[in-house]
Amino acid sequence: MSEQQAPDSLPRIQRLDETVVNRIAAGEVIQRPFNAVKELLENSIDAGSTLVQIIARDGGNKLLQIIDNGCGIRFDDMPIVCERFTTSKLAAFTDLRSLNTHGFRGEALASISHVAHVSIVSKTAEAECAYRGEYFEGKLKASVKYVPGNQGTTITAEDLFFNVPIRRRTLKSATEEFKKIVEVVSLYSLHYPRVGMSVRKAGSDGLTALKTPADSTVAANIRLMVGAEAADALIHVNHEDKQLEFSLDAYVTGPSFAGRKTQLVLFINHRLVESARLRRAMESAFTEALPRGAQPFAYVSLQIAPHNVDVNVHPTKHEVFFLHQDAIADAIQSRIVAALAAGRQSMTFLVQSVLPSNKQEQQQQQQKQSPVPRAAASQQLSQSASSSQSVIRSRVEPGVTNIEAFFGPAQKRPKLGADSGEAPDEDNNADGEPRQSANSTAANSASIVIDEGADCVRQSPTQTSVQLVGSSHSAAIAAPSPGQHRRVMRLQCVFRMQRSVEAQADAELCAQFRKLVFVGCIDRRLALAQCDCDLLLLNMQLLSEKYFYQVMCRDFGNFEVLALSEPAPVRRLLTALLSSPAYRTLAGPDCSTAGAEQLIERFLTVLQSRSMMLLDYFSMEIDSDGNVLSLPLLLKKFQPDLDYLGVYLLRLATKVDWNTESACFETFCRETAKFYALKAPFPGAAAPEPGAEDDAAPHSTQASQASTARRDPIERSVELALFPSMRAQFKPDTDCRNSRAMGKLVSLQDMYRVFERC
């Protein structure tokens, strides 16, 4: 046994220095920048503010500024406002039983002043002038000075955790911290829709990441924060239980909403809190009432009698205890289940009429027509023959067979609308004969697939699996709902973009484009089409870029999602791209001097700092780890060449004008249209794999095999999706005429004159 330690060598118990105590307490209350924002935002709400602005620099580490128009702080209270345990909301411990405010301990401002440099500017309604004080470690550094200012309070915290270096090193990136600030403010905006809130980055070019109007509603803010699809599926749940002394006001999404993950926003007595028991109750209600795999959104506000709630549980106040917890949770679960069950009974299902096939149309037409006498038929035939000698007739119906039908039997093609290779080829019927393409309405339909050789109509899958060309990633196209409500965009810059498209449209070219009949693709950039008696050469790269820009302007803020089944890492894509001299010039003039890693981080910061706007307006999601999760879906059954995804991201970071709203939206739409436009295969990309050889055509010629080998999925989607959509909606401008994007190759009259002499 070791000898007992001498009494003099034992550590003595001593009183900690007040500075050490205050810093320890500050570290418990203010753990990350968003905790400071939450505390100051609650103070602004307690002050009766109707407008709160949050400004941050470097994720809140360098600067946090909260500006409100509340009641303000009295001049006499300014010297002690940052001292610990000073508050205007509590006088005795028994007051906790009837507390109706967020703050009560008087630690928020004190904690911030111990880990940052704090300045406060405030003015009450009675004061003639505003006044300013600077604070450090809870103390006023100098006397309060009079300054100009409006009613309310402006609190500025600079260099957060400057004296706690370990805490600064444990913080996440500036982008991640800023996103957390935006998330917290957005949650409070749901509970306080009457208070207008905004979050932006510091600087003249700081983009506003969040802005909610004053005097809004919970449903309207859910539409703004979560999306229109969630807002349209909301079910309002109200309940009051006098015996348990609580009331429930909740908004939950019904069975028609499918989110990425379950989201539960819980407020108890106007406090944003977490409760494992209530979360389990809500999840049980969702499991019982919603289809398997549903990921709902729920906003729940509970009002519990204050004398039944203990709010003094956690330093950050994100947790509370309350009486009758299990009974209240069970009551909430039963009410949610009943509301969701009622919502399922009143669901609206979108249906689509079955389009008749070409064979059915021919049979119906033959049944309707009466037999024509042989003499009359001979007379009609002779008249037709005589007239055809002077008039050249061309058949230009959209349903005619395209040029590939004349090359003989071909190999089976890959399908955009099937999950496996078991589905029959859309272009061949059961007899192996080439099938006439459906009309434009059927070609654009994604919910019903009609097979002339089958005995029934098959419902197509809700999602289509698309393999990324030249990559191991894959993507899934979520087809948009035909009856989905469109969000009305009231941005003047968007109106100007739409009006510009209408004003520049060439009426003659528009009419000509409506009459085009697709003949075939020469390659990914060129195609042939017939207009009346003329054969035209189409520059599809230029035309598709203009068309997709028009789609971006038309559907602004209403895009469906092209979700990548595996995240696409931005850093890896840009690293591979900048290693090529051909694309290094896109990075700007300082590419040669700045390191590649610094450039990539700069570009990633540009994209991540606008991630909220990109997701809201363009359905483009970039997560906190720098991965692209989704892209806007501009056209069903058509995907861009994803080998160009890295080029697209680089051009977004360098070519989009992020400083002004109108220029930002226009340049973003143009760069996205350039990405979606048809173009030559990416240098070094793997060639598309030809389909398996058709068993019904073992004697196919060498020419047909070579033709099929050249066929890739993008050219196929041009025929089935892009060209029919452009023919119906594209508005060519005068630039298409000047650039000869629609050039005439030959006319049928000229060909007739040539071959008539032979």
C-alpha cells in the first residue's frame, strides 16, 4: 500500500475567480453562434417587436447584429443590462409559475459579453434620442453616449469566442454556422408569423437568406420555409383539454405529402424545445395514420398551464418538464391520428383518361365510314391521280413514322420510363413492327403507358431511374404531379424576363416551328425536321439552350426535383475540372496565382451561401458537406448530360452575377439553360452502350447495326420528349433566323424537278 498523502500536499478547495465562473457559465449558455441569435431573438420578441433583422459575418463568428423595433431599454438600465442575473421579467422565484416570457434568468446578454465584444444602441418611445454603450465581461466599458437612432434596440456582438480558442476551433464552417442561424430564425418565424424576420450576411453584397413579412400566417410561412407541396397538404389540428390544462394548435401534412425526412417543430408555451416523449407520440401517430415510408412535416404549439411547467431545466432552455406528460402525449397522438384519418378520407386523386392507340383509332374510323361504291372510288382515284401531277403533296402529321423505321430491324433501346429491362420496347409492338409515335399529348404524359401489343394499360412507376453517363452515380426523376398548384411569383425582375421572351419572339418562326415533323438526329447537336415541303437542318444546341431558358423563366420558383440517388461532391468535381487547362480559364484571372484548394473553397462558399435561395427558387439542393443532392427538373423524360455537372457548378460560381437580384436570376437561368442544352459528349466520357440485339431480327444488315450503335439515350430523349415539347411551346426569336439555327437543306419541289428529268 502506498503511503497516505501528506495533508499539506492535498489540493485545497478555493473559491473560483468571478471571471472564470462567468466564462464557464457563458460556455454553457452560448455554445455556438446560433445560440446567441436564439437568445437575442427571444429578447426582441419579448420586447414586442414587429420587425427583427439579423446580420452575420463569417457564420456569426466575426459579427452578429440583431436589430428590432421593440420597446427599447431605459437609459437608467443601460449600466447593468449585461450583468448576470439582471432581468425585467422576474422578481421572485414564485414568478416562474406564471411566466409568459422567454427570458427570466438574465444570463443571455451577460454570457455573450463574456465571450465577445458587445455594444448596445437603444431608444424607448419616450426618449428624445438613442444611446449607446459598450460592454465586456458584463461591465460597461465607458459611460453611455447619446447617438442618433430609431426606437428599438440594436445589439452587436463581435469576435465571438475570441477568448475561448478551444471553442472557436470546435465550431463548424462559417457556411454551416450561418445555415444553422437561418434554420433557428425560420423555426421562430413559424411560431411568430406576426413578426417580420430577416437574415442576411454582412456587407453591401450580402444576399438575404431569409425574409418573412410581418402580419403573416403560420400556413403562409410554412409555404415559404418548407415549400408549396407541404403547404397544400397541411391539416390544421385544434384541441383543448381543460382537465389536463393544455391546448393544442398544430399543422401536420397529410398523406399526399412526401418529404425527405420527418420534421417536427415543437413549441411549448412559446418556447422552441425538444421532447423525446412527444416526438415518440407524434411518430406513432404518423406510423398509424400515414402510408409506410411517409416523411411528414409537423408544427406543434402546446399551451400548458404555467404552474404545470418547469422551464428552469437546461442552460440553453431547449428542454422543459411538465406535469401529466404521458397523458398529454397520448391525447395529442389520438387527435393527430383522427385528423390524419379524416384527411385520408377526403384525399383527391388525379386521373388521366386513356388515350386510344393508333390501331384503335383506325378501327373506329373504319367502323364510322360507310362503304364507298367502287365506281365512286375509281372516280376519286382518277381525280387524285390527275391532281397529283400538278400539286406536290407531303404528309406531315406528327404521328408518322420517323426515318429510323426505314433502316430495317434494329436493336432494342434503353428506356427512360422503366425500372428494369423487362418492360417491352415502346417503339415496337408485339409483332415486332415499328410503331407510330403517339401525338404530342401522349408523348408528354408520364403517368400512363399504352402498349398496343398488350391487353391492358399499365401504370408507370412514380420514379424513373437514370444512370449517369460516364459515372457510377445514378439519378431518379420524380415526375411532377399534373395537378400541382403553382406558386405565384411576384418578383418584378422575373416579370421582366418573361416579357422579354414574349417581345423577342418571331411570329413567323413560331408558326413554322409548330408545323415541324421530326425526321431524325444527325448527332447530339444537329437534327433533321420537315416543314411542309422543306427539309430543315436544326441546330439543336442553340435551339434547346434558348428553349430551356424560356422554361427557366416560365417555371421560375415552380420546378420539380431531379434528385440524385447519390450525392455529387462539389469539391471532387471542381478538383478534376481545374486540373484540365481547357477549363482552368473559367476560374478567372487569378487561377494561376491562387491555389486550387483555395479557389475550390471559395467557389463552394459562393454556392453554399446561396443554398437556401437555390433550393427555394430552383429546387437545387447543396448540403452542408458540399454535395449536390438535386437539380431542377425542366422537362419530364429528359435529363441533362451529367458529365457536364462540374462545368455547370464552376460556371455558376464564376459566371453568375450574385450581387444584384435581377442580374443574378437572369444569369443563373442562362447558365442552367446552357447546362441542359444539347451538346457534344464530354471529352473522355464513355460512349453510350448499344442495346442488346433484337431476337426477332437475326439477319439485320450491317447498316442497321451501325445505325443503332450510334443511337444513345440523349438522342432518344430528343425524339420522345424534347422535340415534342419544343414544337408545342418554344418561341424562336430573331436570333434563330440570323444565326441560321433552322437552315433549309432542300425542298420537295426541287427534288421532284431533279428526278423528273432522270
